[in-house]
Amino acid sequence: MAEVTAATIDAAGKETRDVNRAIRQAAEEGATEIHVRNPAGRHSFGVALTGELHVVLDGPTGWYTGGMNGGPTIVIHGNTGWAVGECMMSGRLEVHGHAGSGTAASIRGGLVYVEGDTGARAGISMKGGALVVGGSVGYMSGFMMQAGTIVVCGDAADGLGDSMYEGTIYVGGEIASLGADAEVKDLIDEDRTLLETTLAEFGIDASSRDFTKVRSGRRLWNFSAREPELWASAL
């Protein structure tokens, strides 16, 4: 097992660009675990990182934390703003708090976990990977989802899965309304196994919730003049 070499960066009084440069420099010098103190709700920390790196942000962060990463694990101890983990290619991102709108937008791989709630459009345009939300999600979550998995342990607001192409959404609470062409499907044993194994890692008992499975109805895959009202609802 490789030795863990730790480094600590104090972000107080520093520009975000300088903190991100310090993270990369520490990694180049051999650090595999980096703690960033005093992020103070500022934007774009820990972006575009690659390799096996563990970055811990000890406090709340702003928009776009952990975006465009390929490999590292990012842990946020606090709330975070819009678009956390946006366009992540691989790796892992954990938010031990709440997250803003656009959580895990357009991710292609890896896993994003939010302990609390998210704002609107969680998992918008996901192209792979997984988003796990311990709480509830806002309106239009899963909008234009193309692949991947979303697991919501709480409730989902209006427009869930609107215009989704592929992928699967599981909701453990109430769904206010489904979006255009999103349909409830029957749970099968494979779904139950996935939920159990995925949630057990976060200390959540999947059997304590009655999950609903949502997938695309596939009626929007090809334009049809015979269903103008369906296409109008998606615009």
C-alpha cells in the first residue's frame, strides 16, 4: 500500500487561483492527501485535477467546486453552491452538507454524494456515473439525462426526469410530478441490489424506503407530428 503523504493549505487571504496552484504543487511534490482550510464559501476550488489524490475542503464552498476532475476524491465538510462536480470524468466527490442547483451536471463518470438536499436540476444532462442524494432534490432534476444513475433518498420536486433519454432515477420519497416522457417502471431484483449496495456505503438502509424507479418513456426519441402536445410540453 502506498504511503499517504499529507499537506495542508490555508486558503485565508489567498486568491482561488493561488489555492488551486498550491494544490497542484503539493500533488507534484508527492502529497496524496491535501487539506484546504478556510475555503470560506469561495468558488471553483479543486477543479481540473487528475490522478489518485484526496482533497478535503474543511468548510463551505461556492460554485463549481470539483468540476472537470478525472480521478481524485474531493470531500467538502459544509454546504456548497451551484454545479458541484460539473463535468466530472471520474473519481469521487462527497458533500457533507447541502448543495445548490446543477449538482453533478453533465458528469460522465465517477460518483457524487450529497448528504443533505440539492437545489434544482440535479443531475442535469448526466452522461454517466452516479449521483446519490441523502435528502431531497429540486425541480427538473434529471433533466435531459442521457446515462447514469440518480438515487434520491428523500423527495423530488416537479418535472423529475423531464426529457431524459436514458439512465435511471430512484426516489425514496414523494415525487411532486414527472417531467415530459418520464415514466414510473417496476423495480426488479437488480434494482434492489443496486440500491442496497450503493446506499450501504453511506450508512443508509435502502429497505427502509419504498423506492420508485423512473426511466424514459422513449416517446421523445424521435419526433412525431401525431403527438404535438407531448413535444410542446418538453419545450
